[in-house]
Amino acid sequence: MSISPSEIRRHAARINGLTGDVRRISIELQDQYRQVGQYWTGTASKSLISDYQSLDSEMRALLRSLDQLESGVERIASQVQRAEQERAEKKRLAEKKERERRERERARNGH
């Protein structure tokens, strides 16, 4: 079974889309937190701030992980592409060598 670099890059693009979704959600949550935070006071406010900071930290970690995952998938796509190019070049050289061998054979046989 083989997978093409373009297929791998499509997976990276999907991860990138997920990253964008998480960023948008993070911004929405931040806006909502600010709105709600204006009205809460005392212990409830402190609890909200603590919970939001924890959530924000987790979302940032998730975004870093998604960025790293996307980069890793892109690296794999590049490696697969290089391997395919090397394989194609080896095949081309082997075919060229075979043609040259046949031509020498024909020349020796007088054809």
C-alpha cells in the first residue's frame, strides 16, 4: 500500500483546519469570559478566573500540539515525496542503462 505526498498534505491541511477551529473557539470563549467576568464578583469571580485560566492554558497546549502535529505530517509528506523522486530517478537511470546495454549488444551483433 502506498500513500501519496498530496494525500499526506491533505491530512496536514485538515489538522490546520482543526487548529483554526480551536483558535476561533478560544477567541469566542475569551470574549464570553470577559463579558461574564464584568458582572461576577467575590468568590464566584475568583473561581471563574481560575477556571478560565486553566482552560486557556489547556487550549494553548492543544494549539501547540496541533501545530507540532501539522509540522510533523508535512515533514512526512516531504520525506515521501523525496523518496518517490529518488525511486523514479533510480528507475530512469536503470532503464537508461538497459537501453545503452541493448544498443551496445546490437552494435556488437552488427544490427
